[in-house]
Amino acid sequence: MAEARRRARLSQDELAERAGTSRPTLSSYEHGHRSPTLQTASRVLAAAGFELAATPLVTFTEHVTSRGRTVAVPSHLPRLSPARALATVTLPLHVNWSEPDRRFDMRDRAQRSRVYEIVLREGTPEDVLVYIDGVLLVEVWDDLVLPRDVRAAWAPVIEQAATAAA
């Protein structure tokens, strides 16, 4: 709630008034001293211009390649906010050890494809959640240069996403 309030640029007093609650009650929700019902949380978030939504939890399965490497594949493709999906990024050393400190402009399709190749090959589940946008991955999938085992491990989740989008 506090994040929604800050993003809406509202004080606790302003949001409490809009939501029909008191500032001390709102403060206790924000600090975790009290837990609102789902109905109350929805009402407070709506007063800040947000909605309460359930999103599927992304879980990972580890696939071992013929060379003994592990590839983390999500249960479904994650989505990133547009700002995050199209940011300029520097991959961490454990992922991009061959080009440390290289910056990639994710707005550029070729650079985004290179990031996706690196993360799908070398990344942890956390890296996938930070750098991979499912819709953009499906869009470049056929052009990615990936080891056969990595492509085979990811193919079912790509096909599932492409089928769902059609």
C-alpha cells in the first residue's frame, strides 16, 4: 500500500480520506502492524489509482544439458514493465563473464537478442526474472543462437506462450 500511495504522490492523510479510513489505520497497514481484508486492501489501492491483482507465480525447473550444465526454465514466461524490458543494462559477471561491464540497450533488437542468448545459457532463475520479457523473447526466439540443449529445454514454454498469444 505504501508503494502505491507514494507512486500516487499522496500523503497518508490524503489516501486515508479518499479510501474512507483513518490515517492511523492506514499507517498500521503500511507498517505491517495490522492486515487489511482483501476488500479493504482493494478499496485503498483503488483510492490510490491501483488495482489488486493476482499474478501467477513463476517457478523454475532445472534441465541438465548433455555437457552437464544446468538450464533454469520457467513454468511460464515472465513479463517485465516496459521501462525495465527496454532499459539499458549491464549483466552481472556470473552471466556475462566474457564481456564484463558491457552495456546493452534493450530497445535495440540485436542487443536484446544477445542479452537473451546470454541469460538463457548462463543465467539463474533470478536473472531470467530480471532480464527476460516473455513477449519480447517469443518475438526474437527464432533468431536466437542457442545450444541445441538450451533451445530444447526452453522450446515447450516458448510454444505454450506463442499458442496462448495466437
